[in-house]
Amino acid sequence: MMESSLLTVVGDVISPPVRSGTGYNLTIKNGTPAIAIRVQDNTGIPVNWIELGRRLRITGIVGQYDYTEPYNTGYQLLPRFRDDFKDTTAAFPPVEQLTVDSIFPNPFSPWDNQVLTIMLNSPRTGYRLTVEIYDLKGRRVRELLRDAPGGYYDVKWDGTDDRLNPLPAGIYLLNIKAVTGTGTTQTWTRPVALAVKLR
């Protein structure tokens, strides 16, 4: 379980802060699903500068407000201090076309707690992005990003399928698709390897 863990996330604001009880709720997205952020009044964190489309790096404690079995939804991130919010919008300037900045490490070993990091960027206006993993038989095994708005993304893959079951070691295909505002489709495909380290 992730509850009570300290976590840092990066994402674009898709729902600006809204007053709710003794704090504010906002939502950021960097893949699927969206991430709920809860800012309590007693933290002293200002939220009046947070607006739609800003890219934020937020650190906080993972909390849960799901009170019914099986208790597997309702997760939210609870920042603690002002320094837990960083505006990284300027660090990821807009680009004119789809770019893939990094796929690392490749190969990677989930059995050694490694995850694959895919860093990509696209124009923010008019673009929709999808990131998927396929096996060598052409079957989709994992959807990491679906029809997301254009912008910068730092997508993680832990070597599991859509049901979060571990996949066997081997070669898989990373497929990135960008649909532009004019309907043109750009695709980018590269092999990625799940590897077991030799002891």
C-alpha cells in the first residue's frame, strides 16, 4: 500500500484549486489516472498562484479518503510545506513537434526495483498523446497514457501489464502516438527490454 508514503509527482494542472472544507482540492495529470492534491489550510501553502496548465512538482504524503471496502480508491497527495510546491513550467518549454527526450534505463529490471522512465514533449495546443507497450506478437499489454493533452510528460513503466501483473523478461515495443490539431498522426516506436540481472 502507498498510504503514508512520501511521494513526489510532476504534472500539469487540469483542475485549479477549489475550496472544500478546511482546504483546497486541485488535480494534476501526467499520464493516467489524474492525481488528486489536497492542500490543508494549516499548512500555510498559498494556492492563489496555481492556474490551469501550469506544470508543478509536488511532494507530499499519500493519504486515502475511501472508507468502503476494498479500500483501493480515493488516494490523494497531501503536501506539507510551501517548499513542497515547485513551479516547473519554464523548465519544460513548448516544442513544435513530438520529441522523445529519454528512455532510461533500457534494458531495465523490475525484479531489482527498476522502472523505465519515458520523457516526451509535444506542442501543448491541439495535440493528443497516447503511450502504449506491445509484445512482439502485436498485442497491447500496457496503456501508460491515453489521449492526453499535449505537453511534457515523465511517464513510468514498472514492467507490469494493464492488470498490474508482472510481465516476463523479454523485448517489448514502446509505441508513442501523437494526433495533431489537423488530424495528422505521428508515431514513434522503439524496443525496450525487461531483463533479469545476472547474479
